[in-house]
Amino acid sequence: MPAARCSRASAAFVWLFFTAISFLIAPLPAVNEPHYLCKARALADPAWCSRDFFLQSANAHYCFLQLAGGSTLIAAPWLVTVIGRIVSCGLLAQGWVRVATALQLSPILSCLSAVLFAACSLAGSFSGEWVLGGFESKVPAWGLSLLAIAGWLAAGQHGTPQKRSLITAGLCSGLGSSLHPVVGGWLAVCLCSAQLLAAPGNLRTRLHGLLLFSVPALLAALPGLIPAVLFLKAGSGNAADLSRAGFIQVFWRLRHHLDPTELTAQQWVYAAVMITLIVGSFRRLCHLPATTQNTTQRQSAGLLLALLAGSAAIAAAGLAVGWHTVPVEQLTDWRWRAALLRFYPFRTLDALLPLCASLLAVMAAAGHHRMAIQLSQRTTAVLTLLVLLAAFAVRPAAPPGYTEKQYAEWQQACAWLRQNTPPDALILTPRESFGFKWFAERAEYVCYKDCPQDAAGILEWDRRLWLLHAWTLHSSGDGLYDARDLESLRQQTDCDYILTRILGPFAAQPVWQGSEWQILRVPASQIRP
């Protein structure tokens, strides 16, 4: 088969495989899809769920929300998500194949490395980062970032900067930053540092290459960079409020991603295994005979490791900033720690670990054994089947906090609210609320999952959670939620309905009752302002 056709066939295989993995491990809607798609719809149609304060909060991923928002007005959210997943996986696949090609891997070995990457991703993560899954801004951002890495690697295989490759890499990197400032931004920093410190040629040559990459990257990033800067600027205000919001975000709501002391032993073991595989594979590459192909591969592998080293340096800085042996409240300097940790210093390393491990492992195995095409095809086919079976095995039957029965009835309750309440109704939902606005198309008073990212929004989110906590304690004190309790809830929140599984008993009769969930109407306040 001609090389061009082989390359297209490998890209098609990886696209199909990544898409299959996405739908196997993340049933619709995935964990973050209601969060992103509902925000996008509210941006395109401000009247939709206008009483939901999260949807009215500042937008940190403006470009992605703008691109996705228009489609939510003409298609159902599940259709937008399906198309978004397919397109995003296609972008990831194209980027993956181009990176593998830049590393001198054959089309079949490109496929094998992609399958191995999925296997490594299914095995775990270091800080909770994932690339293969649902449809949200970071997935296409990683696809564009892979294209940027591929262009940079291709340019680095020559002694002088390859203008076209570096400019293209910069454009892709900038577009990725526009879609997701954290993913694209950190990857751009890693690429710039690797270009300056590890690219071939003298200092002048490396600086020339850095200029060719960084200028188009910055220009392409402006559509997302400008809103991000305005977002951060809008968060400036009272120092005490900013500090408190940072504490809530970093050391409470997102501590599993941002606080290094929250990383589990399993996560550290995963990172150690990935690093061991990377180091071992690179050492095997270094012991290959000094042929032209092996020399080129070693050079490209070295560039890939330089990129990984940049992300490791960022993660090491995050560890130094965030590590503490006493409760955060006892630290005198937690304020500046929170201010730095909110930028996800572990995210880039977490994604690059399985990427580098899978690519370098395949390069080392192919170089030592010169696997025949037939053997590579058999290995890829067997591993593909095993990974797909593993993805199906880990497929969750219901979101966290739900049994299958509870989740099925949750959707029924949401459907009742969508069909029987005014479009501007405000609903009190439970802490484990998942995809409520997706299913019910009604506003929530507060949702634990939907935490805003701006300081004002975070503080309001926190206030509402504590208000409900106090109301629940007071209302349940006498063993019955009576009319006075509902009047108090109306006065404090202006909620129209309550959707609950554990609150009660209520003196009022529910307007909808299931075996797990019930919906109660909150009467209009009788107290005149």
C-alpha cells in the first residue's frame, strides 16, 4: 500500500479507536458535558435558565463556549455532544499520527502507540487529568497541541529552523490556548522552553526558531487570551475576598487536582511506573546501532523528553508551592500558594506522561526487534481488543453518587419538571445533582458540581451552600419540614420547587413522587416585603 494511503488509514483507525474509547468510558452525558454545554447555551441564549447564577457567572473558556453555544440553539445537547466528541477525537487522532510520524514511526506503529496510550490512560492518572473522554474545551485543545508538538518535532530534526513547520506549530499552539488557556498555555510554555534549551543548533538558531514559533502562537491565542485576561482582571477586588475565594477553590472544591498533598499513593505509583517506562525506553533507544534512522529517532525522542522535562519543572514548582504537612488553615502563607496553584501546575505533566511512555515504548520495541509488519498488526489488533474490553468493563453504570435505579428515576423527575413547570422556575436540587440543567432545562439555586471560577462567583456559590446547610439543620430539628420551613426557604432563596431524595419528611404532599425521588412545590411567600 502506498505510504500516503497507509498514513490516511492509520489516521482513520486512530480516529475510530479514540472515538470508541470516548463513548465506552464516558456515557452521555459525561461528567463535565452538562457543565460546559449548558454554559455554552446560556451564553448564546441569555434568557435560558436565566435565574441560574452559575450560568450567569464569568466565563473562563470564552472561545469554546462561543463556538459550541450557537450549535446548542439548533440541535439537542446530546447531538451537539456526539458531534463534538467525534470531531474532537478526529483532531486528537490527526495530531497523534503526525507526532508519531515525526518520531519516524510507521503507520502501523502509530496505531499501536495510540492503543498503548489509551491503555496507559485507562490505568490511572497523576492528578486526575484525562484526554480521552467527553466533549469539553480541553479535548480539542489537546488535539491542536498535538499538532503543535508534531510541527515542532519535525522542525527540530534539522540543523536550522524550518520556518513553515514552526509557524504552523505556533498557530496550532495558539489556537489550542484560545480554546483552553490552561492546557494550551502551559503546553506553549513547555514548547518555548524546549526550543530554547534543547532544539538543535546554536543559541542564535534556537532564538530564531523561538521567534518563528512564539509570534504566531501569541497572535492565534489572542481570541482566548484577551477574554482570559479580562476574566482575571474582573476577579480583582477586595484582597480578603480574593484570598477566601482562592482558598475555597484550591484547598476545598478542587483540592483533588490542585493540592499536591491530596494525591493518593496510587497516583504516585502510576507516575513512577510511567517515568520508569519512559526512562527505560529511552535508554534502550540509546543502545541501538548508530544507523541514520536510529540517530534521527534518538534526536526526536530527546526533544520529546525535553518537552516532558518542561512540564515536570512546572509540576515540581507546584509541589514546592503546594506541599504542606499541617492543615492549610495553620499556614501563614496559604494565600499566595492558592493564587499560584489555581493555574493547574500538574495538568500538563499528567497528560504527557502516558503520551511519552506509549510513544517511546513502541519506538524502543520496534528498534530492538525490528518487528515485522504482520507481527505489528497482530499485536495492535490484540491490544486494541483488550483495551476496548477494559474500557467497556470500567464504563460507569451511573454517575458518582447514584445507583442505576436512582439515576433512571432522577431523569424521570427532571423530565417532569421540564414538562410541568414554567421555563423560569428555580429549583432546589441535591448536593449530588448531575446534569440537572441538561435534563430538566431549569435553573438550579446552587449545584456543587457547577462551581464558578471567578472570585465573586465562588463566594456566592459558597454562601448558598452554607445557607442551605443551615436551613436543613434548622428545618430537620423538629423532625418535620413544615409550612414555616418552606416559607423560610422561599424568603431566603426564592426557590419554586424542591427535588430531593433524602430531605423530609415534609408536611406538604409532593407534586411528583417516585420510589427514590420526590418533588415538592414551595408556596409563594405570604410575607410582603
